[in-house]
Amino acid sequence: MNKKKVLILTYYWPPAGGPGVQRWLKFVKYLPEFDIEPIVFVPENPNYPIVDESLISEVSEDITVINHRINEPYRWAGFLSKKSSKTISKGIISEDRDQSFIEKVMLFIRGNFFIPDARVGWVKPSVSFLLDFIQKENIETVITTGPPHSVHLIGYQLKQKLNIKWLADFRDPWTTIGYHKQLKLTSASKAKHKLLEKQVLNTANQVIVTSSVTKKEFQKITNKPIEIITNGYDNEAYVDFKMDSKFSLSHIGSLLSKRNPEILWRVLKDLITENTVFSKDFELVCVGLVSEEVQKSIKKHNLNDYVNYVGYVSHNESIVYQKKSQVLLLVEIDSIDTRCIIPGKLFEYMVSNRPIVAIGPKDSDVEQIIKETNTGHYFYYADYDSLKRIILEHYKAFLNNNLQSHPVGLQKYHRKALTKSLVKLL
């Protein structure tokens, strides 16, 4: 029996690091088990903001990966300011008051001259290359995944020129993503984003999103079918670890400028001041990028002596930190625009057997998932008393050597189960 060929267009692919690469790396891993042959199209010479060489080994040699050259403006931007170019490409944007003149100029150029994003230069050459490839290989189904949403423009143009089935996968929303407000968009640029978003949503045969909030948002723009397929967890290779001897509260991932839970820093400061034993046992662990604004806030609350800035680590190393930490911290920006954001690490947190302390906006998908799976507690940015109480409860459980989580119903979030949902759409 011949397997059905499906062409997957993605910007992020090993050795890219960070959360953007995980979703389709895992789908591609399991698709062959459902008689689907994935062919992956990626940039030949990408300028990835984060690199994780360890992920290369997760790509099976049986998978066909093709590529095409891309012109990356971030390379040229580095001549103006290497630091600003790197931080902006990683999604770390300073508050307006803290931005240098160069950073303001770069944000304006990024927002208004590269629509929908800085990878738009990949669209035209990719379409030209793939038109021949698709016909030659008799491919009937194409999947695009964004961000960067310029990848969807490749699918849009291919759909217009060829009789293909096109699925558009949105790992994040488009025009309502939080950082759009920081890109200094003109009214004309905002209108162009809206138009492109509408064209993509109304041309694709099937839209896939990762959250119910995004589905409701997109249903106002299109009548095309929209399916929710979240991110998930996979069977990780065995890792040798020893539980932290300290009462460690660990955040794994980027702490961007606005992802700054001052209420938590205040709770921790007060607990340290009020409880001498707690102060001796406590450690705040930050694994990943931490913006200068967040570091200043941590210092302002006199927590510098208690924080361990680990920096970026490989995905395999991050799994070790998840398993050995006493409590796992999840933080999202307090905004209506971030209710739909479900970090990929949430699902890895959920199977780590460690309790989660999450802080974010009201009515978020993350809050619902944590409650549904009994994997931790979710707090709003004004929940000082309840946040302090739960951290103390966790600390007492730590002292009694019985601190752990008691999850339920996680199986539906396994990557293979999620791939089965994808296959139904194919």
C-alpha cells in the first residue's frame, strides 16, 4: 500500500531550538505510523534565534526534507545593532521608555516594511520552487504552519495556482498576538495584516489552531472548518536526575519584558522575610532567556541572592530541570491577547510529576487545562493571598517529603494521539 504524501512547510526545524520546532517535529515522527509520508520543506540557510543541535537526532533518516534558500533581513539588521537584532528576533522587545533610537527604528522597519514578518522574502522563491516539486511528486495535500505567518502566504499562492488541499496550522494567532502592538504599525500596515489574515483563513480548506480562544477569534473571520489540536507531550528518553535539595521554583523558557509577575516576586520576598527556614531552603531557577526588565524587577524585590540564572539549555537538558525541580512555574502576560497562548512546555510540565504554579490572565486556555488535568494551581495577577498560601503549602509538603502532583486524563495530550486527530483531517 502506497503511503499518502503530505508536504509540510515550516520555518522552524532542527537545529532550530525553542518551542516553535517541537509541534511539527513530533507530528512528522508519528505520521508514518498512520500511512502518511511527510515531506518537510524548510529554509536552506535560516537565521534561527535559538539553536539546539541535539534535536537533529530526532529526525528520522527515512523522512524526506527539502529546502530552499531564504534572504534573512535580521542578518543585515545585525550591522546596525547586533544586540537589538538578536533580542528582537527572539521576541524580546523592551518597553517603549527603555528602547534606544536604533531599536525603535528597527521595530518600525520590521513592522512596516516586512509584512507579515521578516521571512516574507522566502515566499516568492519558495512558491516558484514548489510549483514544480508538487506536480512532479503528485502531492495532493499541503500543510503550512506559522508563525512566521509568511509561510501561510506560500500555501495561499500554491492553493491559487494548483488543485491541492491546503491545511493552515496556527501555533499562535496572527493580528491579535501581543507583540503586534509593539511593532509601531501604521494604519496601512495594520490593514494589510488584517487583509492577509482574512485571505489565508478564507482560502485554506482547513484551519488548525492550538486553543479554543483562537478558534472563537477566527470564527469571526471565516466559515471554513477550524479544528483545535493542542500541543502535547512525548515519551522522553530516560534521563538520570536527582531531585533538588532546595525548595526550587523553576521557570523553563523565556521571561519576556511583559512576562513579569511582580506579584510572585512580592510573595517570595515576603515569605523570605517572614520565614527564616524558608529563606534558607528556597531557590528561584530561571532556565532560558530572561529580559533585563524582569532581572531588574527580581533585583528590586531583593531576590538576587536566591535566583539561579541558568540561561538557555538544550531541550534534553530542560527535561532534566523539569523533573528535578520541586515546583514548576508557568507565567503568561496579563492581557486579553494572551488568553489563547498555551506554551508547549505546559504539557511537558504536566507529565513531570511536579506541581505547577501558573500565573496569567483570566479565562485562559491554560487555566482550563490545568484544572481539568489536576496538575497544579492557576492564579491571576491580583491573587496575592492565595498564591502565597499555595506556595507555603507546597513548601510544607516539601519538608514532609511528599510534594508531587496527581494528574488525571493526560493521555489525550500524547503526541501520537494528537497526530491521530491530524490524520482524520488529512
